[in-house]
Amino acid sequence: MKKKSNIINFHSFHLSLLFLFVLFCSSEQHSITSHGGLTDKEVSYIKQRQLFYYRDKFGDRGEKVTVDPSLVFENPRQRNAYIALQAWKQAILSDPFNLTGDWVRSSVCYYTGVYCAPAPDNKRIKTVAGIDLNHGDIAGYLPEELGLLTDLALFHINSNHFCGTVPHKFIKLKRLFELDLSNNRFAGKFPEVVLKLPSLKFLDLRFNEFEGTVSKELFDKDLDAIFINHNRFRFNLPDNFCNSPVSVIVLANNKFHGCVLSSLGNMTGLEEIIMMNNGLRSCLPEEVGNLKNLTVFDVSFNELMGHLPDQIGELVSLEQLNVAHNILSGKILASVCQLPKL
């Protein structure tokens, strides 16, 4: 009877832990206001396991993964992937679609959402090249062990309930090409570790709760797409903003104060730019007419003033133009209305 009672208490505790963690991840304030009858020991455990990831400065949030010596792996990299994914599974406390239910054996290439390919430096071995858990409704956090996935090229976990910050050991993901953390509950400062990823081309941090300034180094990085909209970033657009070689950049619904720089005209590869609802206060520069590949230009809900530049009538690729809810004045030229794709 004693053993049975212990089992019941164990499961009861973990149900309480699960409930509080999901509540924490889904709360706008990220706060727990009631202990719900938990003991001081249980509350302490929850704080250590679920709130510690706010230690963004080299915090230790590693999981303890013991590898069964009877397991056989195709190669050492798959063994490392097993450790990383088992650590991640431990850090997941809600998986309503049971996407990680088959993350149990040494054959990591057959895990749901995990994709393998020949290693870039050794085509004779298979290694984990991609992870896609999009729309999984999963609650949890990202453990440092994910840094063991050194051949990872794609990491997609959008539309879940992941909390905390981006692990510092992501710095080891030198082959990471696409990073999509959008529509989660990540918080804290801009994840500086993404600036250390030499292969990164696609960065999507939108619909999270990141705050503070964005490192100006982001705009010197050789990226093709930047999505950082719908966060809590607040700062002036840096002078090097227009150095970015991106084809798509979305900054909407933050507080990127400052001016629309005349150097915007240097971003000749730009196809889409959305800067709505940021508190920008300036005139639109004539140099915007240099953006011949531009298809979407949205600067609505700002404090832009003056006239629409005549040069907008030269944007022959433009499909969407939104300058609504500003304090612009003057006439709209016929050349704008005659744009062939608008």
C-alpha cells in the first residue's frame, strides 16, 4: 500500500507541475499567483525547473540524460542527437498531439519531426539535419543540450508554447540556415546568440515577448529574411539598418522610433518591408524610388509627415502600398494609381 501511495503522490505532483507550467507559459505576465496547495518543497522545485531559464547570462539549464549502454547508434553524431532530443523531451511538459511520443529509441532519424540527411562533411553517415515541430501546441523550454545538434540546418517550432530564452549553446549550430521560433512565449532580451550563427539566412522571432533593444549587428548580418514583428522591442532605428541585404524584413508592432532613412534606397534587393505601428516620425525619402523589386511597402500607423514622394510612382513591381494612419498631406500622383501591379 505504501508503494501505491507513493506512486499516486508522484503522479499527483507531476500533474500539478504540468498544470502550473502550462499556466506559466500561457500567461501574459508569466506569473504564478497561487501555489494551489503545493508544499514549499514542490514550489521550490517548480521555481528551479520552470523559472530558471530567465537566467539568460550563461544560465545552467541542462538536463541529466543517461544513455543506456545497450543502445546501438549508427554513428557518434546520432548518439549526440539522442542525448539532445532526450533532454528536450524531459523539458517538454505538455505535448497534446504526442508528437514526441516515439522519441524513445536510438533510431533518432525515425522520430516524429526529426529529419536526417548525409552529413555535409561525410556523406557516408546520416545525421540530424532538420527539426520541424510547427503547430504542435507543445509547452516547454529549450535545453542547452540542443547545442549537440551540430549539423542542424533547419529548426522550426512555430505555433507552440515554448517559454524562456534561446540557449547559449545554440552557438554551436554553425550550419543552422533557418531558425523559426515564431508564435511562442519566448521572453527576455534579443537573443544575441543568433548573431554568432555563420550560416543563418532566415530568422523568425515574431509573435513572442522579447523586449529591449535589437542589436545593430543584426542589420550587418548576411540574412535573406528577418521577422521580428509583434514583440516588445523598443529603440531607435540604427544608422546601419539599411546595410541589411534582406529581401524581406518585418518590424511591425514594436517601437522602432526614429526616421525612415534615405539610405533605404540602397536596399535594392528588398522585396517586402513592413514597418507598421512603430512610432516612426519623419518624411518618406525620395530614395524609396530605387527599390525596383519592392512588392510590399507598409508604413501604416506611424507618424510620417509631408508628401508621398513622386518616386513611388516608379516602383513598377509594387503590389501593396499602405501609408494609412499617418499625418501625410498633399496629392497622390496619377503615376502611383497607374502602377501596373498595385
